[in-house]
Amino acid sequence: MELPSKLLEKTVSYFESLPGVGRRTALRYTLQLLKMQKEDALNFGASVIKLVEELGFCSICHNVSDGDICQICAHPKRDTETICVVEDLRDLLAIESTSQYYGVYHVLGGVISPLDGIGPKDLHFESLVSRLAEGTCKEVIFALPSTMEGDTTSFYMFKRLKDFNIKTTSLARGVAVGNELQYTDELTLGRSIQGRLPYDNAMRTF
Amino acid sequence: MELPSKLLEKTVSYFESLPGVGRRTALRYTLQLLKMQKEDALNFGASVIKLVEELGFCSICHNVSDGDICQICAHPKRDTETICVVEDLRDLLAIESTSQYYGVYHVLGGVISPLDGIGPKDLHFESLVSRLAEGTCKEVIFALPSTMEGDTTSFYMFKRLKDFNIKTTSLARGVAVGNELQYTDELTLGRSIQGRLPYDNAMRTF
């Protein structure tokens, strides 16, 4: 599909570089920009530039933050003895939305993935190690995706953090709430049997 | 889902204004911008601003164009006696990709839609009328979407163009090539019977 304008072509190709966006969708987005109020479209472009140039990160946990320290790390009622390690901001927001976690976070910024050329040095590991070396933390929760890369990263951290006298836990894997057993895949069902809990303990979460 | 940064919030809300993009997808796009090479992300923003400020339109057919007149209108072998009226650039590209049309176009920039407050005056009707008044055009093809709004627009144009001694045609509605009759909806099948063609005529397109 050859476009009749180089300017258009350029913007479409930038939209195409977003995840899950093909050429048709990119063109649809670009034409929408032209249908918008001109001022809104200009502000769109300016906001992208401003975001990339000015967005800051928390110096403690690497969460996105307008100030030097993010709202969660700065919150006086948060339990700094528990650190939950997540891949990125979206996972952090997902955990926050459960209202079940009152500790602090550490945002790795990705997971180890040799195929994509991402090793431990590309992630925020060293700052996690120095946080733990301070000695206030008593438990680290690995809340990484349940994929090959996520599991590899958890295992790497587990080995790396062995020397610290700190409890390491991982999110429970099991049957999703509301799901039928017959439609749950074997791996998940298997993990849910291995990780079974005393009944009164399991009910405590309700 | 409350975001921890106002800068982030702003860009996410701009992405949300694109068609079919919800809050989660908008956040995904925004985080991708932060993962990109900084230069690429800056160029993304700059290209949006440049597009909105500098993109030009053909002074004849309102197609997107880098020059005053678009490649199609300027092409010496295009048949200027036939004008195909389309809603927007995407429909024009779709027709171009068939390689079955050698005439020129007229891009309306939308369809009449009272619910969205779009009337004939918001579209490029008047320039179509003045093109026809020049007298070179012999046929106008209505290639608008097969929706309530598209049909309304075609009917409006039909009434408006009656006084000109010009043939007006509409795209054929019928069973899509490769589709089974039993899975075609009644309306489409009904239209395909009404619009049936002599067999030798129908085969000519192959």
C-alpha cells in the first residue's frame, strides 16, 4: 500500500512501530490525527516529546514518578520490609488495583530474554541488591510473568539473593477465581495441586 | 487506573482519543515509547506535529498530496471523464489496490451524519459541483460505504447532480467473491438478485 505523501508515510511508519499495530491500523490512527482539532493533534505530538524528554523515575524503585521519589516509596504507611519485584509499570498498577498489597515495589524494567539480547545487566538488578544490602527488607516477592523469561528471571534473582538472609516468595499459580476446573490447562491445574493450602488459610483471603 | 505521573497521564489520554484504543492499550503504546531509542520517540512526536502543520491536499480532488495537485490528478493517462467519489483516503487506496479503476477521484472527507453533526457543508460537495460544471466529466461513481450514512450521502448527491447531464452509478452490492450463499445475509443476497447481470457481462470482469 503506497501512500501519496511522504509526510503521511513517515507518521504511519512510526505508529506501525507500536506493539500490535499493523499498517492499516497505523493509517487509521494517522488519519484520525488529521480529523482532530488541529490544536489537539499538535498537543498530541508535543506531549510525546515532553514525555520522552522529561519523564522521571523514582530513584529507589524505578517506578515512573514526577518527583525524585515516587508516591508509593514516599508513602508513610507503606511497609518497607516487603519488596515486590515486577517487570514494568503495568504489572505494578495491576497489583495496586487489587488493594491487597501494602509493601513497596522494585521495577526491573523487563525480564531476562537472551533471544532479545536482554541480560541481567540491562535490568535494574544492582539497585535491588543494594536496597537489600541496607538490611531493612525481610521479604522479596517475585511477581514476574508466568513465562519462560519470567521464570528464568525469578530463578536468577533467587540464586543471586541466596546470600542475604531474606525470605523469597513467588506469586501463587493456580486456578483463576471463577474458572471451571475442566477448562483449566493441565500445567496450571498441576501447579494448583502442588501449591494447595490448608482450607482455613485459603479462605482467609475472602 | 490512576497513573503515577501527570506527564504519562497526558500522553495516555491522547492515545486514548485514537479510534478503538482503550486505556490499557493507550498505556501499552505509551510505555513502548519509553522503551524505544530516545531519538526515535522524539522523532515520532515531531513527525506528528510536522504532519498536522504541513500536510497538503490536492486542490482538485482533496486527496492527500505533497504538492498542489496529487499524483493521480496529475497523471497523464488517467481518464478525467470519470470521477469516483470516496469518503476518505483509505477507501481511495482500497480502490487503487484493485488496479481496476483508471479514472480520477473526489475525496469527500466524510459522509453526511446528522447524529455526529456532519452536514453537506462540512464535506467537499461544492468543489465536486464546480468540477462537474466544467463539463469534462461524463460519469460519477458513488463509492461510499454501504451504511445508512453512506446511502444518505449518495442519495443527496444523486438529487443534487440531477440537473447536470451526467451518468451517476453506484458500486455493485452483492455476494463477496469466495463467499457461500448460505452464509450471506438476506439484505446482501436480496440486492445481488435485484442487481443480477447477464452472464457474459458478469464474466467479463475475470
